[in-house]
Amino acid sequence: MAMQLLRLPEALQRTGLSRSGLYAAISAGTFPKPVKLGPNARAIAWPAEEIDAWISERIAERAAA
């Protein structure tokens, strides 16, 4: 199966984070770093499975609390 990549609007929609919140989480090391899609650093995306794993971790943390 082909890897699904999510661009910024899709990542924001899937996580419910704001743009600034997502980049703050990346800076804090609590959210996966994006993948550069080419030599142009402006084109980035996240593997869908990494975002899904991040969401699953949040759910597990809630269940453990």
C-alpha cells in the first residue's frame, strides 16, 4: 500500500490543532516533524501513520490518567 502524506491543511483538520499550535508542538518535540517533499523546503507533508500514532498516544495518555 502506498504511503499517504498529509499536507498542512489536512494535518490541521485531522489533529484539531491550530497552525501555530502545530508548529509549537513540533518545536517542543511533541509532534512529528514534517517531511520535505523536494528541494523546495516550502513543500512539506506528514506521513498519515505518524499523525495517527500521535493521536493514539494522546488517547492512551488520557486513558492512563
